[in-house]
Amino acid sequence: MIGNLPQTNDNNSTTLSGVSVIKALAFTLPAGNNYSLDNAILRLGGYQTGVAPLVQIRNDVGGSNPGSTVLASFTNPTPQGLGVFNYTFTPTGPFTFTAGTKYWLYVTSTSGAFGWNASSPSQTPTGIATLSGNRFANGASFFASITSNSFQINTADIPPSVATPEPGAIAALSLFGLGLLGVKGRRNKG
């Protein structure tokens, strides 16, 4: 749906250590179809045992910062140690992105520190959604960030719902079905 993987290099990084150090990227879906969340891939360094990333999809409240409502949470993948790797975070439950809506990918740490790597110069995310915010907090306040950390949000397209038949059509089909049962019943009696 949106992302900037594969990265061109790992020459930049945002260190996330503690719940007050946050990186948040906003993206807006186009009008049209809704999308079902499959997973999020983040390029992390130093993610080892004892480190606990917190990755969420959050709402937008119309300002330049992420909202406080958690819309989707992710299960952390197994850490691979001090190197830099792509990690796939799977959602803890189903979530549907609504067309024409702005969301935030919200990343912090609840234990330990890790780096969320980025290419230098930063690579603008591409896809059906558009990047619409890039914020960093180290304490109580968010401020603008120029680093587009390396990530990918993968989704599945949800087809438009099948049209519901008109009540008159349902009644006609029901009568037709009952008529067939009556014909079958008469044949069995004879």
C-alpha cells in the first residue's frame, strides 16, 4: 500500500528508546476501495532479546500529530541481534483501512533501544497511499522530521460489496422455490 523498501542504504537511523521517543509517519488512502491490513515491515538495527518495539496504526485527529486512538497493534517478530534486518510485524487482529482516510504508523519502544533505519538521502514512500506527515517526539512534543524511515505496509484490496437483491426479487425466488417443491411433492405421491 505504501513504503520505501527496498532501501538504498542504511546510512541514517532514528534511535527509539523508551515510550517518550516516538517516530510517526502519516499516510492517506485515495478515494475508492478499502484495504485489509496484512503486515508492516520495518528495517531495524540493534533489535535483540530484551528489546520490545511497539508498532501501531493510529487515528488522525486533523492536526499534524498522530491521534491517541490505537486502531491496530502488531505482534513483534523474533529479534535477530545487533545487525540491520527487515522485520515483519503481523497485526494482532483484522483491520480495514477506509478509503480517503489518513492514518499514522506509530513506532516506539517499551523496553530497550533499537534503530529504525533509513536511507540517506531519505527515500520518499510510494504506493497507492501518499505520505502526509513525518513526526518525531523526544519527550512531550512532536516536531517535523525529514527522515523517512524504511518501511512497507502491505494490504489486500477489499472488493466492493456485492449488491443486495431487491426484496421483490427475493420474494419471487422464494415463490419459485416453493413451486418447485410442490411439483416434486406431487411426483413422489404418484
